[in-house]
Amino acid sequence: MSAPMIDVARAARRAQRALGSASGAARSAVLARLAHLLEAREASILAANLRDLDDAEAGGVDAPLVKRLALSPEKLATLREGVEQLAALPDPVGAQLLRRELDEGLELTQVKSPLGVLLVIFESRPDAVIQIGALALRAGDAVLLKGGAEATHSNRALVTCLRDALAGEGLDPEAVQGIEGREAVAALLELDGLIDLVIPRGSGELVRHIQGATRIPVLGHAEGVCHLVLDAAADPAMALELAVDGKCDYPAACNATETLLVHRGFLPHLHAVGEALRAAGVTLRADPEARTALGDAEAATDADWGAEYGDLILAVKVVEDLGAAIEHVHTYGSGHTDAIVTEDAAAAARFLREVDSASVFHNASTRFADGYRYGLGAEVGISTGRIHARGPVGVEGLLTTRWLLRGHGQTARDYGPGKRSFTHRDLE
Amino acid sequence: MSAPMIDVARAARRAQRALGSASGAARSAVLARLAHLLEAREASILAANLRDLDDAEAGGVDAPLVKRLALSPEKLATLREGVEQLAALPDPVGAQLLRRELDEGLELTQVKSPLGVLLVIFESRPDAVIQIGALALRAGDAVLLKGGAEATHSNRALVTCLRDALAGEGLDPEAVQGIEGREAVAALLELDGLIDLVIPRGSGELVRHIQGATRIPVLGHAEGVCHLVLDAAADPAMALELAVDGKCDYPAACNATETLLVHRGFLPHLHAVGEALRAAGVTLRADPEARTALGDAEAATDADWGAEYGDLILAVKVVEDLGAAIEHVHTYGSGHTDAIVTEDAAAAARFLREVDSASVFHNASTRFADGYRYGLGAEVGISTGRIHARGPVGVEGLLTTRWLLRGHGQTARDYGPGKRSFTHRDLE
């Protein structure tokens, strides 16, 4: 990437305008071609990945990172399937959100439109190139992809597939560009006239750093401090299952349960929940009252409330009532995903109404907060911000809207007191 | 405002949670009470406004600013009417955007929710206190209102009406707070955990300054450089009317037309358009070809393309074809509002499809880009940003979404290859 970043961004903008105003069928054809290329080039993609894996091993990279870095025929098949699903989706661009007659012969519509040029910064998993690239193409967006240095060869091979898929359908390949190096990212973050959205996928620290370094809007999740509330009226067996699943199914995920809030009325059943968690290898850190009930738990300190362990550790706290549980969630949570276990319909309704988080669940594991599970097809990430897109972000989060007005020569000065008035009649 | 800003923001957050989880009927009652208070306190509001007007005159403030500052019984009646309309609106909070079965007995909904705590920075018009405050209450949001120093007494009187309306319905008045002083704003811009959105209403300079000074998302319009394209197939009489209305109806507005792009095929009719504009007092600044056709116009320089005059000045440029017009709009426009005049359906369709602006019009004045005219009830501003809300922003722009999942104890590990699979069936 030796081109000045302003040229990179300008080329992306130009290519995006053509991609965004092409037909939905053209964008579907690009995706179908991409799926085909992923199959046809499997050997060379895996060879590129092997170079990255060799470099990582030589560099003494951690085993979990190597695992995330590795591609396989199975992973490529899953990626291809995802791309084929996106190719088959109805085109979201141009879909009407609203249609309103302002006056006779003056009709307003609000339509979905490509967001524009995205800058996506992600870490070791090269799969993200295809997942994000394909979502961007479906939305008619251009995307600048900055992956981790450890996946350089894999990322290049996959970016080339995306670009060749565009070129093969007669579209400008500059709509997808790989970016390498921190300096390049720093230069791009200055270009708030050319880049419309930055999506950092990584630590909360990365997200906050980027938010402080740019005027471009940033879509990212800060952290996932998810709570599971065991209400007085919780079914004890269900409470146990959901606590174990929320913590143990994939402890490193941002939707893993980090804190158990136990209604005092549930205390008689807490011991069994603790036993099951310990049997699954979980270390418990509890407040004094919960420790007594659990029998075997470390003492929690204030730092445990609000901690994102990402590991087999769980904080446990007793709360007086549902109000105290909600207050705790609002004080220490990150607004990602919070769940309640209860058979009390009124308690469930109150929790769902009052908890101000992206995802709020009743009698389900916090682990369900995920674009694939929500049926979004794929996700670019999970947003804990409150604007634009919240929770798992699929193709809808990569779109904006435009207002189209079709008239017959109406002027603004025709309307007003004593003149014409608006009908404001919603159509359809 | 002597309280530390962190206490101000915390009190707003706490009050917002109560306001947001109150019933829609309760929020309607607050709005109805507000309308009543505006009527009952008319004399004291006007007296407060008179103090501001006296101070402004003593301080030698410009006449246009004094005009914007002035309230009157008529202006208060209009404000009251707007508040009553909002009170009668169906409650947007909790409205479903999507309802999907993920599996039997596992149902996902996406619902509209209050955005949270807003910081709104606006200039001299005290009317904005009520317009923005009422929209925020309808959405269940708390709002910190920083108005212009020249409207201090008026703003205080109006903020008190909003707070008393809340208290009168048993809700916490801290959901609406007036903010005074630049230092207070600077301190609030640091509080990205407590404030969810900043809405600066003012110059593009103000907006850019705030975007650079905070991690909080900013919703604001940079500027309004609106184009009117006179196509070869434009109806000459309509072209003339729309050019005059777009420029002259209210030249200081951000949706006023600033540049006329003239298809070479329209040149025979340009002289008449120029005559009408000059008759309305407009100074024309044109490229050489347009000057020849107009007969009497100043020579445009490069600085005229992309200028937001806000005055009775209009730039005029001849373009080779529709593609060149669209290219000019994308190069020099601000993505606010752009319009085409043409009887050619294909040209209109292309313009509406390709022009990447918040509002894109066919055969209508750029002046229609406005929340009231669009039937949004009221507007907090016009966004030229592409995320969250674009174009005129009404109550929908002050809402976010939450995902609610209702299950019967489902765990994530129940699902996967060889286990249960998701149905992902959209309901309703």
C-alpha cells in the first residue's frame, strides 16, 4: 500500500458510487462469483494461510491466536455458504421505509441506500475479510479492510478474491481494498469527508482509542459485561442450565455471562447452581451472603462487579429485589446483553421494559446475542453504542437512508397560512 | 449551573430511566401539561423574553438576531400547537420493528427504545427549547439544553415549563436541564459514558469543533450546498419557478438553492430564468458559457462552486450532460438536498438513484427539505451525516432499538451441527 491514503479513499468513494447505483442483480452476481472463487482458489488460499501460520509459529505466537488464524477447507466451505446466502437475499438497497403524500402530486419516500465507504479494522481471523467484505457488497458499500499483521498473506489472498469478483462483473475493484500498517490507518482516520464509518473489531481499548482519534463516526462494542439474574421465581433447574451455558459455552465471547445476580428468594437453590458451575471448572467470586449459600467461593471485591473476565470466572452477588438487580445492571453493566430467569410474568415484563441494554432476555442464555443466531445472516460486529445500530449488526447496519421527493413543480411559497396546506397522508 | 457536570449528567441519566420506562400515556400527559403551562405562563415568558431583547438592544446586537430572539403570542401559540400534536402522537417507545421465531418457544423482537441522554447546543432562537424538549419527552429521552447566552432569560422560563410539566405528572424534572456557559459544555463533552448523543444546531464550524472534541456521537449538519439541475428536458416555466423559489423563499435557510447546474440543452431558456432571478434581487455568478446566455452576470471563480451563500447570490454553471451534473453535485455538494427539473422520466430516475444526498428531489423546490414539510411533526435538525438519521430528524432520530428475546430455558449449546437448528421464521 504505497499510494497516499487520500487516493485510496477517493478511489473507494468513486467505486462505491458505481457499485451502489448498479442493480441489485449485479451485486448478487458479484457475490455468486465470490463464492465460486473461494472454491476455485481453495488451494492457493490455504497455501497463503500456511505461510502466515509458519511465520506465527516461528515468531512464537500464542496457541489460541494461531487457532484463530488458521483456515481450513471446512472454514472456507462455511464462508462460501454465507456468501451464497447473501447472494440470494433480496436486495436491501432502494427498499422503501416510508411513502407519504405531502400534497396531491407531491410524494415523499424514504429508501434504504448504501452507507458509503467503510473502514473496518479487525484482528487475527482472516475469515473476517470475507464475512465483512460480502456484507459490504450486499449493502452497496465500499470497504477498506485493515487486518492483523499476522494474517497478511491470508488477507491478501482473500481481498484479491473480492476484487476479482467485482472486476469479473465489470465493476470497479477499488470498492474493496486491503490496508496494511498503522500509519495507513492513522492517515485514513483523518479523512472524514471520504470515509463514512469506522468499524473497529477488537478490544474496548482499541475502540476508545479510535473514537478519540477521528471525527468519523465509530461503530464498535466497548465490552461485554453480561448479567444473568436468578429471580425468586426462577425455575431452579433452568437457572442452573442457563448459568452454566452462559459462562461455559464459550467464555472468551463478549456475550458470555460475567455476573450472576441472585434474588434473596433464590438463595435456597444457589448451592446446586454453584456445584454445577464448579463441576464445569468455574471459579466463583461472591459477596458474603452468596459465599455462605455457595459454601465454596472466593471473596469478591468491588473490582469484580463490572469485570469482563473472558474466562471461567463468575462473579456472584445477592440482591434484595428485582429493582436492585436492575440498578446493579445499569451501574456495572456494559449495555451488551442481560438476562433474567423467572416464572413470574410481571417480573419478566418489568426486566424487558426497564433494562437499557442492546439485548435483554427472558429465560434464555446470554450466548444467543449473535448475528447468526438472530437470523441476520452474518454480522460485522455487536454494537454497544446506542446510535445507528445496536446489538448484532448485519447488513441493515451498513445502510443509510435517503429521502426522495417527486413533484410537479411545487414551490415552498405555495404553502402556508391562507395558502395550500399539506395532506401528510401515509400511503400503503 | 453550579453543580459539577457529572452530577448533572448522572441526574439526567437517572431521570431518563424513569421517564423511559413510564407508560406512553404518562409521557403524553407531560406534553399535554406542557402545552397548558405555555398558555398559562404566556405573560411571564414574554416578560423574560423582553429582558433578553432589552439586553440585546443595549448590547447593539444585529437586527436579524434580535428578530430570531423575539417571542410573541403567535409564536407561543404555534409552539403550543406543536406540543399538542406530539402529545396526541402514538407512543413510539416499544413499537416493534421485527418479530422473529428463532426456534419453537424462542421469540426475538426488535423494539424502539429511548436513545438516552441528549446534549443539544443551539443558538439564539428560544423556540428551540420547547421544540427539542418536547421531541425528547415524546421519545422518553432526557435532554440537556445549552442555548445562546443572548436568550438566557427566555430559555430559563421555557426550561422551567418543561421541568414543571414533568414534576406535575410525578416524574423527575432532572430529565430536562438548562446548561449555561462554555465550560459546562466542555465538561459535558467529556462524559461519553453518561451522554449518548450531542446535537449541535449551528454553523458547520461549531459542528466540526464538537466532533473533534468528544467521543460522544454527534448528529449535526455540516452545511447546505444545495443544487438545482435544469435538464435539457426541463419545462422552462417550471425551471424558472423552482429556481426562484429555491433561492429566494428564504435565502438564509440551509435548504436554499446555492448552485444552478444547466444542461447545455436548456441554454436557450436560461436567459428568462436569469431575468426572473435578477428581478427578485439575486446576484448571479456564472461560468463563461452561462454568462453568455444570461447576458448579465458576474464571473464565477472556483470558490463559487461549493459556496453556501445564505444570501441572494446564486452560482450558475453549464454542464455537458446529466452525468456531469451528478459528478458536480458529488464533488462540490454537501449531501444535503439536490433537485432536478426534467420531463424526462429516465433522467429523473437516474438522478434519484445516483445522487448520494440526504434528500433528492424531482420537480420540486429544494426548500421542501424540512421536518415539518415532511410530516415529521417537528425536527431537531437536518442531518447531513450518513449514520443513524439522515435529512430532517424528528422523533425517530431520538430513538434507538433493543433486541428482546423470550425463551423457555434454551441454551446456546443446544444448537449446532447435529443438534437443534434455528427456524428463523419472521412473524406477522
